[in-house]
Amino acid sequence: MINRLIVALLPYLPKGLVWVFGKRYIAGKELKDAVEVTAKLNGQKIKATMDLLGEFQTRAEKIGYYKNEYLKLIDESVSKNLDNSFSVKPTMFGLLLDEDMCYKNLREIVAKAASLGRFVRIDMEDTQCTDRELNLYKQLLNEFPGHVGIVLQAYLKRTLDDLKELVEFDQGRGLVNVRLCKGIYNEPAELAYKSKNEINQNYLVDLDFMFRNNIYPAIATHDKKLITGAYELINKYKIKPDRFEFQMLYGVTPGLRRSVVEKGYNMRVYVPYGNDWYNYSTRRLKENPHMAWHITKALIYAG
């Protein structure tokens, strides 16, 4: 009850106090922080996908700034020989303003990454973006095969149909690469499953389909039951270790992450960074109210 009250009070708390909590989930505010965290993960035999925070941009100058920052990130990753890929949110590049402008910005980033042998993941956002982001993915996949992936959300009732459409689009090339997550946006019941059991069931149905249809799955979850279910499917279909990976968020369930790595499976950690950390931090806290004691402690010490 107290934790949920703290979550409700988040908009009224000083950002400095929220940062006390947020830094658990964010590499830092600058590129050098993300590089440092990624290098440390690599030392633990864990890959990374690096994400510059920021979404739903409406100002052209900010869009240009983010594009240039991603190009710097790619160069820095290569120069430091990091084992990482890159995650991008299309609304950061103007998806809701001008789809052609968004495509051109994303294409420049993917082209740069592909020229250096790197991979870019297009993040999935709320349902107003789903069709647009799938179309972006298909365009870029045809241009840069093997260097671009997409995210789908298991709580959406449409996801299995989207996977079927991607299989048809792929035409047996084996190029489709999908991070499968549960989903975080508040969508209406006609579009999304609401109960945990339904979401988990749909997740495993989607994952089963991916394994059977030569889609490379990035199994993004911190749910022990889903990880166990994934193990069972991997064994059932005798999937080779280079045909899937597990993914987790930075700062979340490190013990569970370690157990997956110790089994010899590929693990990739989502490493966010940047000045737009506040919205990401508050979202993590809303998803995990039990973590509110970090802010409680900060308030006590601040007094």
C-alpha cells in the first residue's frame, strides 16, 4: 500500500530523488556511461542492446539531434569493440509527424550499422504505431537483410497474425528477427489480453510458432514460468543455441539472468542511457512498486 502511494506521488517528487531509484535501471546520462556498462556486461559473457532514451518527439531539431547521437553511438561501439546491437524507437525520429522523414532517419542509422556489421532493433510502441513500425521493418529488412529486427508484444491479440504475416513476407529466407516481450502500454481489452495467465499463454503460443517457422526469437522476459516454458520448447524442437537468445532489462532480476547465462544460453541486456531518463525510470517504478523503498530511503536521508 505504501509503495503504491509513493508511485502515485511520483509526479510531485523532485527529479533528484527519482534518479536515486532510476539509476538502478539506467546505465547513466551520457554515452560514456553506457559504454562502461556494456563493456562490463561483455566481460560477463553478456551481449547488450544500447538504447538512447527519448520517444514521441515533435520537434524537428530534437529529431536531428537523436539521429546524430545514434550515429556517434555506433562509431563509439565499433571503436571500443563492444559486443552490442542498437535499439531505436521510431517516434524518436518523427513517426507520428512524417513517416517518410522517420524512414529516412532510421535508414541512415541502419545503413551505418549495417556497413559496420552491426544490428539495429526497431522497438515497438503503442498500438497507434504497430502497423507503421511493422511497415518500416519490412522496408528496412529488404534493404539490409540480417541487420534489422523488430519487437512484438505478446499481450496484443493480433501478434500471432503479425508473426504469420512476417513469415509470408520472409518467403523462407530465415531473416525475420523478433524480440518477443509481454508489452507495457495500457491498451483496451478489445486489443490486448489483460490477465497474466492469458498473456503468458499467448507468449508461449507465439514463441512456439516462431521456433516452428524459422523466426529468430529474442526471448525478452523476467518471468520464471516463461523462461521455463522457453527451455521446454527449445528442447522439444532441438533448437540450436545460435538460433535464439534471451533478453532482459538492465538492473532487473540479475540472479535470474545469471542462471540463464550459466546454462550456456546467449543473453542480451537492454542498456538504456541519456538525459531523457525520467519517463523510463517512472515507468519501471510503476511496473515494480515494491522498489519504491529506494525512494523512501532517499527521502529519509534527504531530510
